Amino acid sequence: MLTFIQSHSFHFLPHFNSMGHSFFNFILFIFLLSLWSSPLAHSRNTPHNAKTTTLDIVSSIKKTYQVLNFNPNLKKQQQKGSSFSSSSFSMQLHSRASIHNSSHSDYKSLTLSRLTRDSARVNSILTQLDPNFNQQKLSGPIISGTSQGSGEYFSRIGIGEPPSQAYVVLDTGSDISWVQCAPCADCYRQADPIFEPSSSASYTPITCQANQCKWLDQSQCHNGHCLYEVSYGDGSYTVGDFITETVTIGATSVNNIAIGCGHNNEGLFVGAAGLLGLGGGPLSFPAQLNSTSFSYCLVDRDSDLVSTLEFDSPLSRNAVTAPLKRNPELNTFYFVGLVGISVGGELLPIPETSFMVDSTEGGGVIVDSGTAVTRLRSDVYDIVRDAFVRGTRDLPAANDVSLFDTCYDLSLRSSVEVPTVAFHFGEGEVLVLPAKNYLVPVDSVGTFCFAFAPTMGSLSIIGNIQQQGTRVSFDLVKSVIGFSPNSC
């Protein structure tokens, strides 16, 4: 863009006198500066055919020290968050690290814990969505990714009248919203007091004949009232009364929202009071709000910055868009029309069918806020990984770390040039990822790994590391998903 403007502006410079020339250059400088700082320039700052991009090693390593020392102070975080929102109904999003004191002494320990939770989360999704996935192939104990809090992003909401404040985990892979409730048969530790139904004037049990009860996948009836159970595919679960309550977000209260009041909760989101279900089913929070759209922006999970979850906000005109698809067998998950992946500016030889739902209702690509690392079918992953390795031959290799099989020792570098990685959607739409969204630190001494991993099944998942710094918008009416870089 800069070259284009210069080549045209210089054509007119001879027509100016010395003063006019200086004034013109001043105006030109201001114009170029405004372009450089505009959202459009930032959202398109890496052309989709660019071969390399720069990773700031020093900045990435600095964050690995900071994340272990955050002071979970909500008011301080709120001051840091942007107050701008294009929606009248929005809530703040916080990274898990910024509100939950870390028990880890070093960043590698934190990374390994995250990856363990993330692997279990993915296995849980695969048991629901992938008929080709055989969980018995796994070795070692399975700990629920859901149960151990692989959700890295939390929102603050109020439950009841008067509202009891609670942190809940944002999850596009679930429909049922729920919180832990007293009396507890089995509740895990959370940051806030357990919700007490008797203290709320708006607490209302749902009858067994109500549609909300009939829409549950697992329910029972007790004394005419609906009981719910949500299991997460690996033995973890939440069980309790299915009720309607008033949910308060900021200064806005919404009545008669169906949620689970969990009295028996195995493991689940340590620190959070429960979960906010943003899936595509009729019981999800957006569906109950009758929202036509919603969007979220996930800030760097190693930062204490704040962003927003917004409802009925317009899609950015600069968004990279793609078809939003549904699997008729399970409408909770959001499938995206991915058609290809490029590395180093070159579209890789991957058949489009590799990203499609197949005749057995398996496969396809989902966008998931709760999964951290993007997963690709093993054959697709091998092609992407090998292309990246070819473009990083000059970087010193390091040993594998957990599920990452492509790592580098960058301890002697302050920055590096790495191949670009981009997702390609239909009609020429391309989302170029920042280098920090796919080459990530795993310790504080300079080991960085390629943040993609293979799956044992046919389903692929775009995870939240690759979504960081991008506003992801779901237009539920037009069935479009939008990605707006640098729009947090």
C-alpha cells in the first residue's frame, strides 16, 4: 500500500513550490500514518501470499515470567480493558491466568498442565463428534479436559435476584449453562461462594413437561421437576436441578434463563462457578437471548488484558468470512468452511475433502473456544508440519514437548523470521495468523514449539491459541463466521 501511494504522489510533486512541496509531504505523512494505525491496515498487515513473518522472541519470553505473578484483582483488570463495545449487551472476558493464582513454579510446568488438560478436552469432543475415534487407543489415564479447566477464558455474571456474582467459563462446545448450587452433594472448589438458591427470589424449577426439559439430552423427573445431567464424554459430569433464573451481565438483567443448578459436580472448572454455554443448540445462552449473532475476542492467555463477549454486534466490514455450517447429528458445535492451508505463502496440496463432513457424519472443522491447540487430521497435519519444517531449516531444533513434535531452541535470538501460516476459506477469503499464534514458548529459556497437533480421528479443531487477538463473530441468521484480526 505504501509503494502504491508513493508512486502516485510523486507524480504531482513537481507542480508544487518549495513551501507547497513541504506542506504536501506533511499531509502525505499524516495520511500514511493514519493508514498505518487504522484497523484496516492492521487487519491486513500480512498479505496472504507473504512468505515470512517476524516472531518477537524477547516479548514472548517476557510474558512467560509475568503470567506466573499476576495479582487476580478484578478492578485493576477492568481498568485495563477497552470500554468500547459495538453491542449494548456485552460482558468482559478474562484470561484464566489473570484471575486464578498459578500453583506452578515455572512456565514449563504451566505449559505441560495446559497441554494435558487440552488433550483430554479434545478427546472428550472426539467421543461426541467423531464416529472413527476410538478412545481405547489412548494410553495412560484420561483426565477430563472439561473437568480440569482447559477453558482459558472466564466471564463474570450475576445469578439470581439479588445477583450473586460468579465466574463462568466461556464454551462454544456446550449448550447447557450451569453453576454449582447449595446444598452440595459433591462440589469442587471455586473462587466465589457457592450459589444459594434459597437466597434468590427469581429461582424457579422447570417442570418435566416444559420444552426446556424435553430439549435436554439427559434428564429425569423428580416430584414433577426436571433434573439435568451433562456428561463430558470421559466420566466427568454435572447433575442437578434444571431451573430458570435471572442472569445479570453488567447493568443488564435477563429473566427466565434456563440453567443447571448443579449439586453433584465431578471435577469440572476449578476456580470457576460453572459454564456459559455458547453452542448452537436451543438451550444455549445465545439461543435463549434470541440473539442474531455473538462475538468474542480472546486476548493473549498469558496476559491480564480484558476483552469482551458481545451479543447482536455487527460483523466488522474488514472481517475474513467463511460459511458457518452445522452437523445435523449434533447442532452444538460450529463447523467452518475451511478449504485449505498455506505455509510460506504457498497453498499446500491438501484435498478440500479433508476438511469436510463425510458420509458417516464424521470429519469437518469446528471452531472451539475451549480447545487451546489447533488439531488437524494426521495426514493433513503431516503436510502442514513438513512444510513449516522446510521453511525453518536454519533454526536450531529442540526436543519434543508433550504433544508438540516440532520445537526449536531460540534462546540466542531476539527475533526470527518464520514461514507464514494461513487458513483459506471459500471465495478467496484468507486469514493470516500472527507468528505468535503458532510458534509459542513452552518454557522461559527459549524453547518454542509449532502449536498444531494431529488427531487420531477425522475431525479438525481450530483452537483458541490460533484465535488469540482476533474477534470471532458468529452470524446465526446468515450462517457466516467472521474473523477480524486486531479487533479486541
